[in-house]
Amino acid sequence: MRVGASRGAGIALGIALGIAAALAAGCGGGQDREAGPGEPDTLAAETAAIAVETVTCSAAGLDPAAPEQAGLPPAVAETRRAIVRAAVACDYDGLESLALRGGAAFTYSFGDDARPAQYWRENEAAGESPMAMLVRTLSLPWARETLEIEPYVYYVWPSAYLIESTDEDWAALAGLYSAEEIETMRDYGSFIGWRVGITETGDWRFFVAGD
């Protein structure tokens, strides 16, 4: 169930019940009152005017159950599942909460001043598909990367992101990137498409594309 749609439905129900209670109190004396000729049914008119929010994005319709990937630490696997569920639900605010959990630094663009949720919303509205790319990237082969700065150990998607990536790592990108895009990145010497990084303790630290 989409988070945005569920919240909107709850709000609509609460408003409708409040309207019904107010009308009942206003009738007075316990007597029923029918609408006069040409007088609209107020309750029906009000409830019909309530718009239930429908949130959609490029990941809507994808499978929210991320396929299991062997070898991931439990904390990393749980964060990965939570990211996929939120992305498929088009829950931008939920994704931002995961990204900023614990006050950790999170990289989502190079030079953009917006917050992550706003950035993703604007990209989706512009016809791009970061939510779908997030879900699909997390289904690609992963790799373990050790850095010289804290937190030292990252689990990254796709495995082609590593400097020492293999032909097999690059081949796994087929279907998500065109042959021309893959060749261009290989010639460039680095994978610069969408990549995801989660620390070994389960902190989501980056989802970014470009160089």
C-alpha cells in the first residue's frame, strides 16, 4: 500500500466523519430534515470535494520485496529492504529519514542545495527516474569497499563501481544501462551512473550519479 495514499484516505475519512457530526448537531431537537427543492445535500457535496492524495513515481509498480542477496550483514540487508520499500511507495520523506538517520552525512547530488526529498521530487517531476534507478540498482551485484576514512567499510551497488571491477561486473549493468553508456563509462575509467552506498552498520551514505 502506498504511504501517501493511505495517509490521504485516513484524512478524508476523518473529515467526512467530522462533517457528519456537525450536521447532526445542527439539526436540533432530534428531528430529521430533508434538503429542500434545489438545495444541495451538504454532506454529499462536501465529501465529494475531498481529494484523496495519490502519490506516484517511476518506481510505482515495482516489487517492494527486494530479492535476497547472500553475504550482506544483517544491518545492511535491513537498510536495503527499507530503502526499496520506501522507493516503491514513492515515500520521499521516508527515504530522506533513512538517508539522514543519526545525523550522518548523505550524498545525493554534486552541488545541489535542496534536501534529498525535494531533489528526488523535482527530478521525478522533470521526467527523470531516480526512484526506479534506486530500486533497480539495489538489485544489481554488490561489492564490499574499504576506504581509508571513517566508517571505512561500505557495501556498494553496483559492483562495477569498484576501481578493480571485472568484465562480469560491467556485464551485469546490461538492461539498466545501454551498451553505449557502459562502453563510455569503461572508456572513462570509472562507473559514474547511479550508485548506492551503505556502511557495515546499516547507515545509508550515498545515492548519487555523475562525477
